[in-house]
Amino acid sequence: MRIGTAEASEGTVAKGYLDLVSFPTGGTEKAPVMIAQGEGDGPTLWLTANLHGNEVAGIPVIHRTVTEEIAERIDGTVVGMVTLNPSGLRSAERTSHYDSRDPNRLFPDFRGERVTGSTQELINEKIFRHIERTADALIDLHCSNVGSVPFSILDRLMVSSDERDIDEVGSLVGDRNGIADAFGFTQVYGSGADRTLEEGLHRSLSGACMNAARIPAFTAELGSDYIVEREVVDAAVIGVRNVMRKLGMLDGNYEKVPNVTDVPRSFDARRTSIDSPVSGLLRKRVEPGELVAEGEAIAEITDSFGETKHVVKAHRDGWVTSFQLGMGVEQGTLVCYYAERVEDDDLVETV
């Protein structure tokens, strides 16, 4: 297999670069690529990291996964894109130099729509075409806010009314859920259809894989951004190897994924967020990952003197994935991201 200048042969690891865009003054923005190709035929698993430049924990997961040892053991191929956002990695910023918008909302739209055709969209499309051409499954490695618990996000599959009951739809969702189960992190369902389309979540990398390319994919959130939490990386490396076993690429028994958090797994949950109706200072009443009952206090907003102005309560059973950074909260802004309990959600939505 060849991606850019990285061309792997059987039983080896190839390293090279994929040209992304030319600089106005000469030279080229390049993304580093690692390919481990096994000696036997099998699926191709893509691992992508650092799409948000300040989310770095996925990089060591790829370094520790795409190795000579793996190339000698697997049937199939593992492709590791070490950073999808080299300019963001250099500046430790979420966005890239090429677009002020979230780069994880700029992959191809399953409806064939493109808003601007910006440089970052063209970069994303170039990467996506390689994925579409070669991938049988993909894990996009991200991080959330500082203090976030690790978890996986399962994107919503958008279908037309005549597609909803066909076998392909059920097979795609089942295959995606299977690799996410093998990865072993607590799963959170993607937002409902309206919010997915409104916020462009269908144009995230994993969302575009599912909706535009029909490739099983999910997003793994590896805890805090800006830093590498070793125990989370250790768990993710084991999780990736288990995904290889699920895909039939790697022999051996499934390894136990360390429980890096006490996130509840007793019910299905959908990712949402909670805003504050007042301005003030944030005081947490629970910790991320702690089970919260409907109506229970999650946080309170105080005035500058510590007097309570508003108590933020859970609208449904669930758990906080992460709180906003800092203490200052303005009216209408984020308090926390929240995984709310849902019932009978098959993650397929007719649009």
C-alpha cells in the first residue's frame, strides 16, 4: 500500500509524508504517515490523530501501534496518520492555519454540499479520498477538555426513507458498534439528527466515514487535551489491538482494557451539553464520570462572593464528560458536556 511517499511491503513498516498544501513562499505542508503491512491479506484499519492541534494523546497511540512487531503479526494493514493538522500541532491550537472553523466539521458532506471550498476543506477532502479508497474501518483519536473522562462517540447514521430497512444500514451500524465494543471505552451516542446537521457533526471525520463513505468508524476521546495521560494511552493501545482482533487481523485472545475511569456503563447515553442561564463563577458539585440522577445538582453558579445564584441540575440521568475550562461562566455559555440517558436509540435517523 502507498499513501504519499509511504509505501509498505509485506511484513514491514513504511514511513513517509502526504503533501497537503503548498506554502505561498515555497515548500509544502506535509502530514506524516506510518503504514504497517502484514504478510497476509486482510482488512485495512486507519488510525488518525491530532485533527485538533491541541489534542495530542492519539499521537503516541499510533507510535506504539504501527510497529515492526505488528507488521510481522497481522493479516492486513494498519495506516497511522500521526497528525491531520500539522499547523495546529506546531501552534498547540485546536484549529489550523488554513481555516478558523473547526477542522473536524469540514470533511465531505454526504449530501454533496460544500459551503466554501476553503483550503482546509480541500486538505480534508484529499485525506478523505485516501481513506475512502483504502479503509475498511477507522478510529479517529481525539481528546476532550482538561479533566475529561475517556469515552468513545458513536456517530448517527443518516439515511433516506427507502434505505432505513436495508441490510447494508444494519450491517454498517453493527460493524461500527462491534469495533467500538472491542475498543472497550464507555460509549456515548452522537447528538440527535437536528443537532448533528446544525453543528456539522455529520462532517466530522468519523461522521463522514459513516455517512459519506459507509465505512465503520468512531471517535475515541482520550481524556484531557494538551497533555498525554499515560494510563489512557496504555488503555487505547490495548483497545486498538482488540479492534484488530475483531477485524480478524490479529490472532490471540482479547486483552482486558484497563478501566481508566468509573464511567457508568449500565445504560445507553447520548452526548449533549448544559448551559448556564446566569453569569457567575462555576462551582462543581460532581466529578466527571460520576453517575447523576435526574434533578440532582451538577454544579452551581455563584456571585463573586460565593453566594449561590443558580443550581445547575441534571435534566436526565447521566454523567458529566467534562466541565468548561476555568471558573467564569457567562449567561448562555457552556457549563459542561453531559451524557444523558436514552432509550431505544438505534443511531439511525431518516433525513
